[in-house]
Amino acid sequence: MNVTTNTITDAFAIFDVTPDPDELARKNKKPEDSGSVTVRQLYRYANWLDLILLAVGIFGSIGCGVLTPCQMLVMGDMVDTFNTNDLMKAFPSPDAMYDPNYYLPFNHQVTETVADTINDLVLKMVCFAIGSGVGSFLMTFCFFVMSERQGIKIRMLYFRALLRQDAGWYDFHESGELTSRIASDVQQIQDGMSQKFGIIFQTTTSFIAGYAIGFAKDWDLTLVIMSMSPFIVLSMTLLAVFATKFTVLGEEHLASAGAIAEATIGNMRTVQSLGQEHEFCEIFNQKIRIVDHYSVLKGLTVGLGLGAVMFFIMGAFSLGSWYASVVLRGKGGKKSVTAGDVMIVFICVLIATQGLSIIAIPLNIFATAKASAYRIYQTIDRIPDIDCRSTAGECPSECNGNITLEDVQFRYPTRPTKQILGGLDLEIKKGQTVALVGASGCGKSTTIQLVQRNYDPVGGSVKLDGKDLRDLNIKWLRNQIGLVGQEPILFACTIRENIMLGARDGETPTEEEMIECAKMANAHDFISHLPEGYDTMVGEKASEGRTTIVVAHRLTTVRNASRICVFHQGEIIEQGTHQELMELKGTYYGLVKRQSMEEEVDQETVENDLKKIREQENKEAEEINQHKNADTNEDPDVVQKLEDEYNNEMKKLKHSNRFVLLRVILDNFRHEWFLSILGFIGGIGGGAIFPFFTLKIVDLIMCLLSINSDTLTDDQKDTIKNICIIVVVIGVASFISYFMYIGLFLSAGFKMIGRVRKDMYHSIMHQNISWFDRKENMVGSLTTRLASDPTTLQGISGERVGNVIHIISTIGFALGIAFYYDWRVSLCVMAVSPVLIVVVFINGKLNSLEACPAQAAYERSGVTLVEAVESVRTVQSLTREEHFLEVFKEALREPRRGIYKWAPLLSIFNCLTTLLTQVMNPYGFYIGTYLIKKKSEYDLPVPDFMVQFSDKFEEMQKAIMAVIFAAQAVGNLGNIVPDIGKAVRAAKNTYDVIDRKPSIDCYSEEGETFNEIKGEIEFKDICFRYPTRPDNSVLKGISFKVEQGKTVALVGASGCGKSTSVQLIERFYDPTHGDVLLDGHNIKDLNIHFLRSQIGMVGQEPVLFAESVMDNIRRGIPKGVEVTNEQIYAVAKMANAHDFISAMPEGYNTMVGDRGAQISGGQKQRIAIARALIRNPKVLLLDEATSALDSESEKIVQDALDKAAKGRTTIVIAHRLSTIQNADQICVIMRGRIAERGTHQELIDLKGFYYTLAMQQFGTVN
């Protein structure tokens, strides 16, 4: 029976020509262990379309970068136009031209000529501005489309690589660490490939073009200015090296924090039952504090580096100012250098070097992207020794199923000194059922994993039909094997889809075949009675006609096996049929006797009783389906109330917070007020630097225009000297202000991101369990948001805040200077500003809207990722890697489509931002010239106030230069706005989680506590519905009482409400009707931490954390209680765990691996029991606590639990009835009601449902 996965395609699938990663892994040499990839390796997965987009995007970026200095080239010609001989003739003497008290008597003919020339130059500048706008459009469109495509492609390849890795590799990696990388590292790679990479090209080409024009106009002056370049390059290099180093170190610890988050969020019931929320928050906080440490170092490094760069830039201009006077002194004889040429050199080089400050942010992002790519690509590149994607190996046309293990020796990769199997020989012939039995950790499950080829033996061989498994195709091999594990894994899809996942690739089972399989597994009846049937758990499969290997603790399940093999310390000590081993009276015989039951029952009687019980179940199920919302014990409006509560909560979460931006800024200031104040001062001061610097440039130009001989006058010498000194002072101020507003604000921002991440995790950890039941709060979605949303807050915190303050300060100072020197020209030029501001605002809003569907899609894909990686052995055993890849791809479908929807809109508004910014320059000159011309004609078509302005060229030049810098600052603001839009949405999502107040708050200090605790539990008329399924009643009026020190067992079919009852005692949920009492106190009135500290719980599937055995047991210690190592050893002995723990290489310091993967299931269970006993609880909850233990261990542990239960109230949930025979009372739950109650003997005598269950397990019924 096989399943075919339908391939989902869309209109853009023709562009998805992803290179084969296997071929790339062979062609691309693995990057050196430097923590970063090269630029070429970063774009290794780009296909022909991506490369075209990259080329066109770079072309547009270069166009933007080149055309800006070209505008300055035209401005130099304007200066020379104003300084022409015709214009100078209008003055009675050269001195009069520079006399501030002399007003030019305009000559109409002269001004007409000048105006026409200026208008021609203005037209050129407009053409350059349009070219820059087009370049901006190409840059934005191409880099946006290319980065989004690459991001989706890398996500797919990384997920595929994770599904490809073998079990040995996963033993060294925590699944949480791996899955968190797709939310953080891949997003950082995508950011590095986005428009920010284009900005690097733009500023670099602007730098090159600026210096090229400078060399063309006056090479020696440019060379003098460049004398500081080695120091600038050294500063930038050191900045990049250290920033990358600190980024890599921080990301490693951030991934570890992500692993902690996934392990705890995915097991919140265990965490909350142990009261370990605060402790895990502390561990998470420690990791984030280390991340903060490296992030702060990175921030300070960036601030110092950029401050040093700006200091050296100003030093270069100080030298240039002095040398410019030397150049112009020789213009009469040796050189034909004009004042306009000098201005061109200064302005072009100024813009070029100013770009170095702008390039810092994208360079930092790009360096982070390369470091992140190094980690991601390492995983993608890795070809495992056991490669489930490999096409190599033989695929026999027929499989008989003869399995042979010859002298097999095995050690786990993480414990190379621990021998698990030592020379195992085993032969299983076609059609045989062979059972492997023995104590936990003896090598039974390891043998199964070797047969599945999850691992390869270190010695000997495993063969199928005489062929070594290593010579067979791995996918073919696993398709021949069906596995039902000790802890069954079901995926987040319907029962139908879960069953279908067991089919082979390329085969499509029919509905009838699927139902027949369910019947064979004894699952069809209970599935049919579920509210949604097959569209809403899977049992064991039958094994007739197949070669079957059974690993068993319950020996009643293997009596009919063809052969039974008894394991001990990795070797087979006994083997034979059940009867042969019983006659041998050895180890197996002793194990069976411990599980035997005294009662003997006639087979026919049991079958008849079982038939009656099933008929009664079906009858009751029909009644429930007809009246499932008519429970008389419940409030008739309870369903509507639950639905209303859920809907209101969802509405509240979707409600936008208008003040979220202000909140983030104020929150940052409140916690980091000292750094914020210094950063604010630095931002204000830094914003003043370039506007005042332009004044010195204009002063220098005017001074240079006055040089007419080889000798400087005293006034000129003083002017040049003062300019040089002031520029050096500005350089020192630049160093201080850049360090303050970039370094300190960046550090404050990183600390805020860490704090928000801690607050978000803290809030998640104290939410009530029902919150985690919602689809949008699945572990994959939450861990994705925890990894990505706080990082996205960088758009409205830290350095971005500093940049915004710096830009606003620049605009304010520049406009102040402009209006001071010529407010009329400034006012005319600023008329364009409202349009520019509106365009910038719309651009930011579009970026915010674009981020919404993409983020939601990435959260959905995160759910699939986490689910598949956590259960990767199940996925690989089913050979369903391609299925999960398709589900993952479908989740990413929305971003794929959104690429081509949003790219044109974003590009158009970026284009308009660039165009309007650069049009303001020629517009200012046009207005100034226009007004001069109109005054010379004495024609007044403009208002009088515009005509009454100073005639001095210097003042107009200062005003226009200041407005130019203001416009450029607004353009820089436009580059930041997209990040602000995305960050505001991320902030809203983050604070929605942080602000949520749970209905059952495990951190609450409210509620009663009392000293004399008996442990008496009572259920009074309890009804319950899960909040996410309000139409399905789980418990319907259950009442029972457990007196102090007594034991009550709950039994019944799966889904009848047993585990729900335990969860109500832990107060994971509150009942919809009735009360749960502890010593007569309603548990709703008790302090939640106090309540849970009185309870010890051992679940059906034990959860261990990725730490040592000792630390896992210590997790059970209530807060404030001191426990010695001797006490831990004592409870480990009670749980029959001390011996095997002591035998481990590191003893109690042995790491158990991610979710306890390094030890066997039985060993995990015993450690979990020890963890519960260390709490010394008054109430003990055992949910299948001994289900994973072998017979010998089960008897010892059961005796230990019986002793531990003395003086404690104990509630036991059991399917294995041998564990509850001595219970004081047994309650049989059917369909949410107690159908039978009494002692074991009383229920046997009743011959009801319990009697039938007992006979199924211990009688003669198979």
C-alpha cells in the first residue's frame, strides 16, 4: 500500500530551478573554518533568473551611486558660471565683488546669460535625478525579488538537509538549536541579500565616482585629501573583523537559547507540573545575557570604528583646505584650476566619504548574513554516511525478509567508550516473529535501529536476504520495514493523513484499504465514534505473513512469537519459543512469573462478555452523538461562553496597538536611560556636523575665489587657518558623536532586544496550558516568533533610533542654516518636502503590510519544521521526507506569490523617494536664479517678500547647500522607514504575548496556602470541555473522592477522560462545571505554585531535558527546598535507576541528550520517577508510570511506588492492569462518565468492562 504526494505548483514554479544540492556540495569547496562565507558562496544557490536580477540590481545601484557625484559636477559648473568674467565686470572692482556691504547693480543682459546657462545645468541635474530614480527602482525591485526567492530556496534546502541527516549527527545537535536557525539565521541571510546589499554597491560606486571626478578635476588636491584613506580603510577593516567575530559568538549562544525554548515550550505540562518555569527562565536569561555581552561589544566596536572613520575624513578635509589655497595660488601660471573645480573636488569627495558612514549599517548586516550563511550552508553541505536521499545502493526486485546479524558490535557516537552490543549474532528467517526481551538499556532498541540502518555497526554486519544493509539503497530498505515505536509519534494532521503517511512512496491507498488497516489495528471502532471520525490515533499493526521483530516488556504480547531472544548487556543469553524457555526455567521463566495472574478464565465466556461490552459502547456513542450538547449537568450557555472567550481573545490579539512604536522607544529609554541620553546627545551633535561643515566648505570656496596672486593676504591666511582648525574640531566632534549615537544606541538596542526576548519567553512560560492548545500557539510558531520578532525590533530601536535622531537633527540644523542665510529661497525649495514626506510614509506603510503575510507564512512553516525535526527518526523510517518538504513548501507559497505583488509597489515609492530627494538640488538653484533674474528685470510676478532678499552669492550658496543636505537626510530616512514598518508589526506581535495575562497564572502570588496538608482529593460533579473544542464534552459529571493515603486507579479506553482528570488536578485547566478539592479547599482558591508543589507526576511519555541525569532529577525539587546528593541517590534507588546510572561513563553527570535521546525509554522513565519522588509529594499522579519498564524493573519499581504511596494520596492511570490490582478503588471511565467502581476483586466479580479488559491482558483471549 503506497501514498503519492500531489505536487503543488503555482504560476511562478517555472522560475524555481533550484540547483541540485548534492552536485553543489561536490562542486563548491566547503568554506574554511573562518565563521563566514565569501560573497560568491553566499549566492551559491542563485539560478539564472536570480543572477540576472542580481546583475540588474547592481546596475541600478551603480547608477544611483554614480549619478549623485555627477550632480555635484554640474554644481561646480554653476559656481564657475556665477564667477564668469561677464558677471565680474558688473562690479567696479574685484574687492567690491567680495565686499559684504556692496550690492550688485544687476545688468539685465548679464543676468539673462547667467540664468540661461544655469537653467541648462539645472536640466542636466534633473536628468541625473531621473536616472537615479530609475536606478533606485531597479535596485529595489531586483534585490527584493532576488532576496525573497533566495530566502525561500535556502529555507527549503536547509529543511531538506535536516531531514537528510543521520541519527548519529542528531545525537550531537539539539533539535531546538537547529530549528531556531531557520527563523534567525536564514532571515539574516535574506536581509543581507536584500536592498541593503544594493546600498553597499551604491555607496561604494558613489565613493569611487566621487574620487574619480576629484582626480579628473585636480588629482593632487584629491590625493592630499586621500592621504588619510589608509587609516580609514584600517578602521573599516578592524570594524568588520571584530563585528563579525562578535556576531558569530552571539549567534551560537542565541541558538542554544532557542534550543532551550523549544524543549520547554514543547513540554509545558512537564515544566509546569515540576514548577520549573522560573528555573528555565533563568537558564534562558543566562544565555541571552551572553548574547547581550557580545552584542554590546559589537555595538561599541561599530561606534568606535565609524567615529574613527569620520575623524580621519575630517582630517583629510583639513589638509585639503590648506592645499586648495596652494593650488589656486598657482592658477595664474601653472594651473588652470577654477574655484568651481575646487568645489567639485570637495563636494564629490565629501559625498563619497559621507557614504562610508551610511555603508556601515548594510555592511554590518551583510557581514552578519555571511556569518549566518556559514552555519546554514555547513548543514546543507553535509552529506551523511547514512544518506536517506542517496540513490546509490541495490534495490532488489523482491524482499523475502531474512534478517541476519553477524558478530555485531556497536557504540553510540556520543559515548564511544560504552559498548552497547558486543558480538551479537542473530538470525531471523522469513515469516518468523522474533521477540527481543531484557532489561532496559540491554540493546534491544539499538538492534532495531541497526536493522533500520539509523546507525551502522562499528563491527560485524547486518544483512537482509544475505546482503549487507550498507550495500542496499537506504530508501528501499526502509520502505520494506514498518515500525511502531515505544513512544508513538503522530503528526499534526488528521487520523486519515497519519495513516496515509505509512504508505510507500508512489502508491496511493484507497479509502477501503485505509479502513481495513484501521480494523486490523483494532482502531476503526473508536475512530468512527470520534466527533470528526477519520478527519479528527493509530493502534498497533497486525503482523501476519511478515518477518517481525518485537521489542517487548509485556511478555503476554510475545508468547506466540516464533522465537524469543533474551538480551543481557548487549548479548543474547537465552533464545527459543515461549514453551521452550518456560521449560528451561531460566531468566525468561522468572520474568513471565512476575507478570502472571492468578485467575484462569474460559475463553468463550470472555469473548461473549467482550462482545456485550462493545455493543454497549456503540449504543452509548450513538446516544452521545445525538445529544452531545445536551448535558444536564452543565451550564447551557457554557459552549457559547467558551467560544466567546476564545473569539474575544483572538480579536484582542489582532487589535493593532497605535502606540507600539512610542512604547518600544520609551521602554528602551526607561531601562537604558543613561546610554539613551548619551546616544541622544550624540545623535543631535552628529546631526549638526555636516550642515556646519558645509558652511566651512562655502567659506573656503569664497576665500579661494578671492585668491588672485601667488601670495596670500593676511586675511586669507587667517581664513584658511581658521577653516582648517575648525574642520579638525569637527572631526573630533564627529568621533565623539558617532561613538555616542551609534555605539551607545546600538548597545542599548541590543540590550533591549535581549530584554524583550527574555520578557517574551517569560510570558510564554507562565501562560496557561489551554493557550498552547491553539493552532497559532504551536511550539513551532512560538519558537519562530521568539527567534525572529525581537530581532526585527532593531528597526525601531538602538542604532535605528540613533539614525533617526541624527537625520532629524541634520534636517533641523540644515533648514535652520538655510532659513538663516536665505529664508525665501529655502521656503521655495522646501515646498517639495510635504510630497517627499508623504511618499516616505507610504513607503514605510507598504513595507509593514508586506511583512504581515510573509511572517504568518514563516510561522506556519516553522510548525512543520519543528514537528518533522523533533520526530525525524519517524519521518525517515516512513521515508516521508518528500511529503514534509511539500507541506513546508506549501506553507511558503504565500511569500512566493507576495514577491511579485509587493515588489513593484515598493520599488515605485523608493524610486519616488530618490527622485524627489535629488530634484530638490536643481530646484533650489532654479529658484535662486529665477528670483535674481526677476529682480534684474524689475518685473514682479512673484510676491514682494521674495524679491527683497540679499544679492550676495555666498548667502544663497550656503542656503542651497544646506537644503541639499537636508534633502539627502530625508532620503536616508526613506532607507530606514521600511525597517521601521516591519519592526512595528514585530513589536505588536511581541507585546501581544508579553502583555497577555493568563487565566491560570503559575507566577501569581495570590491564593491560599496552608501547612497541614493531608492530600485528600475530591471531584464533585466535574464537567469539562477543552477551550479549543467547546462542542466536545470530555467529562460529564464525574464525582469521586480519594482519601488521604489511599490509591485510586482510573482505567478505560483511550480518550475517555483519564488523563484529563489528572490535568484538572494539576490545574492545567479549570472545569467548566463542578469543583476539584484538595483537603476540602477548591483548588481555584489555592496558590497555583503551592498546589503543584504538593503533587508529583510521572507521565506516560517521560520528558527529560538536555542536561545531566543529576540535573534532570533535581528538576523535581520544589523551589526553596535544599536536597543533598545522598537524597537523590536514595530516590534513584527507589526508582531502580541508581545501578544503571552509576554504570554510565560519567555516572550522574552523564548527559542524557536532547529529550533523553542518549538513553533507553525504560531508563528515561525511571529517571522521571526519581524526579517525582524527590519532591516528596502529598499527592502522586502516575500516568502509565511503569509502562516502559521491563518485568524485573517493573516489579521493583512498583514495590518502590507502593512504598512511596504510603502516606500519600495516589491516583494511577493504567492500561496494564497488573499495576493497579492493589489499588483501594478502581474507577472505570467510559465516554466521560464513571461506569464502574470498586476494588480489583469486586470488579472482577462484577464481570463488566473491567473484567473484560483483565481477561484480554491476562486470560486466554489473544
